[in-house]
Amino acid sequence: MILSSSFYSLIDSVATLVAGEREVIRTYFEDPLYGHYLSLRNNDTDKLWLIRQCSKEIWSSPLGEMRGLYVGPMEDLLKDFPRIDIDIPRANIANRLEVLHEEFTHYCAFAEAYDACLEENENILSPSVLWNVLWDGQEVLRNRRAGMVKDHGVIGERACYFSEGGWCILFSEGMKLKGNGGIDDKIAHACSLVYEDEWKHMCSGIIGLDDLKMGDSDWKLLTNLSIELFSLRIHMRNSQFSFPLDEKRIHDILNGDIEPVKFDFKKIVKTSN
């Protein structure tokens, strides 16, 4: 696979922002769990970010739709059932069912990590109680995604898919908690289950960008929209994890004061083959 210079430039344009999202997560996870009274992290903050992640897994969507990653695809599958092997190939349906199973499994993995945080007589989660669980950063991100799709069509959609998952930073960082014991091992297990699936989903959002035969103005628009979404992801993660970074550090990151993440091009090519 030969990637264009425009594609590499797009990756470079957001690499520091991905590093910013990673710093949010690392700062939270590396804080002493249940330690001294100044600790950022405790059982309540773990439950809070896990609730929010569970809500993202079941109700969020790359394009900012309200139907989420389970109900929406289920409704679409039911609607498309009469068209199978008429104008929708059976392989298309099989692929969609596989993704549906993966997404629900992701919800289950994080819900089980949340269960491990519960005290006696506390209730477990359910998709119905997670409906519209939003926090400031997530609501802004969701609404902006929907706005980009409405205003910019295919380019807006591509920006949304390109930024979805944040290069799997949450999951790769969460996997590093393995061996710490307790809730850390539960989180690491959930992240390890999700990581490979989400990497494939991320690849599907970026592979083929060159095939669109975009002009310079389209690439510029895609880059600007992507920078905006990856910037919003930093705010989303920071609020999800109870603000491990202060406003000054967020400002500095957005201005490039951080080493960029190195994108694994070889893995992208391998996944796409």
C-alpha cells in the first residue's frame, strides 16, 4: 500500500493531540490508587470514568447520532433484512453482525470492571440507565461531530471516523495496568479485549482516504476538522477522568508543547491487507 504525502501530513497534524489524550490517561492511571488524600484517583473516580466509558460503548457513535453503536445498527439490520441477497450481499450483513457483537462485548468488558468497584448493595449498570449519560466534554464532541456531518458531508464523515477511538490510546494505556492487582487488572483485561477490535475499526476509518481522490482544498478541510475533533477529545477525556490535567497544561498541549505520538504505519498496512 502506497500512502500519499497528504495522508502523512494529516497524521502529523494530530500526533501531538493524540499525545495529549494519552497524557490525560497516563496522569490519571499513574496517580497512586487509594493513596494519600491528594490523590486524583479513588474508587469513586474509577466508577465515574467507567460509567462514562460504558455509556460511550453502548450509546455513542462516530457521527454523533443518538442511536448509538448497538440500537442503531440493530434497527438498520431489521430494516435491511428483506433486502438480503437482493441488493445487499449476505457478506455485508455478516460483517455488520460481527461489528455489532464486538461493540456489545466492549460494553460488557467495561461494565464488568465497573462491577468490581461496587460496594455492597450498589446496583450494577444497564444500558437503559446509561442512556444520555453525558458530561461537558462528551456532549460538545458529540454535537460537533453531528454538525460536521451536516455541514461537510463525506469530508465531515471522514473526519469523524478518522478521529474515532483516538488511535486506541485509552486501551493501550489501560492494558499497562496488568499485574497491579485489584481493579487495575480488571481494567487491563477490559482494555485488552477492546484494543484489537478498536484498532480494526480505526483502520476502517482511515484506510481508503487516498481512494477518495481529494483535492488540496478537501485535504485541508479534512485536516482542519480532524484537528478540531482531536482537540475536543482531550477535553472529553480530561473531564471523563475527573480533570487530571489543569487548564494551563491543556492550553500548552493544544499549542504543541508535547512530544507527538508515533503512528504505527506498519500495523495499519498489515491490518488492511
